[in-house]
Amino acid sequence: MANEKEVILTQEGLKKLEEELEHLKSVKRREVAERIKVAIGYGDISENSEYEDAKNEQAFVEGRVLTLEKMLRNARIINNDEVDVNTVGVGSIVSLKDLEMGEIVEYTIVGTAESDPFQNKISNESPVGKAIIGKTKGSVVDVSVPAGFVIKYEIMDIKK
């Protein structure tokens, strides 16, 4: 247990994980137990697909509960007060200009557990996140992307 990875979360991310865990424990477990009970009522469970599906869902729910509990146990919460507007870090909202295309994108830097590219929340461990962590406004960074090329970004702004 001493080598469990630290999970970096914002207050918002912590709240979401706690809510998901509570939902799984209080609602989902009960629903799955009811599905299993109903499926057993159909008789022979050796050829009962409803029973098999419910047991698989139960395994998924219990696995997710264990994962969330581990994440919360190893969580380090980043408070807004800790976010430095002079240097990019977890919790920073960063405006980046693609120097080749001229486009400006805004990302919130979060821990891996909270990353959601569709919400412009990128992980501190992603290629862009790694490249800009610790940098300041005006810095130009090269980001090697999995597609095999390099994108040059200029950090235009950093805020909380």
C-alpha cells in the first residue's frame, strides 16, 4: 500500500467522485441485488442470462466502488488558494496559442482522474499538460503528440 499512486483532485473532482461512490453504494448496489433476486426467481441459474448479466453488473459495481475508495484514500486536494496565476500547475486555467494555426484554446489542468478533453480538462500527465506545467505566461513550449509531430504553443494567460 505504501506505493499507491497519489491522485490529484480539485474540489469539484473530489465532490464528483464522492457523489459517484455514494450513488453506487446506496442506489446501484440495491438495484443490482434486486435484479439478481428477480433472476433467481426464474429458476435454473445455470442457463439464466438475466442472472448472468446481473452478476456481471454486480462485479462491475463492486470493482468501481473499490477503485473509487482507493482513489479517495490517496487523494491530494488542490484548493483554489494554492493555484498560482504566475506559473502553470494543477488547477490552472491556461490559454494557449497554437503558433502554427493561430488558434487559441483554453484548458483547465487537472489530475488524471478528472481529465475530460470534451470539457477542455486535460491531465497534468498528458503531453500538453507535461509540457506546460511549471511554465509562465509568454513561454513557448513544444508538445510532442502521439500522432508523431510537434505542436508549438505559447502560453497566453494563466488564471485560477
